[in-house]
Amino acid sequence: MSKYDALWDHVQKNEKGSFQLSFEEIEKIAGIPIDHSFLKYKKELTEYGWQVGKISMKGQTVFFHEIC
């Protein structure tokens, strides 16, 4: 079980294609603050048919893309 399972479930159930979430939205969905470990855990998302795209530190957003 991953500390980001709630986020991965949310992403999988979301709209198709690609979308972005703010760090604040991610923290609300996951129930934990986003931290540097997110870079390690993001690889788990491929098991759900999605991948993490661009992570903007300046804009504090993360782009998610569905794997075709």
C-alpha cells in the first residue's frame, strides 16, 4: 500500500486524456502533504494506466497523462 493510493485512485477515475492538479489539490485528495518523495512514488501511477507529466515547482502544479 502506498501513501499516494488515494491520489492514484482519484487520477484513474478522473477524465480521460490529461489534466493538472495543484499541490494543494493533491494534498487534499491524498490526505498528506506533497513532498520530495512524490518523485519516487510517481512511478506507481503507471499501474493505473496513467503517468505523471510535468511537475511545475514555480506554478505548484502536476500534470497527469493517460497512457494509451
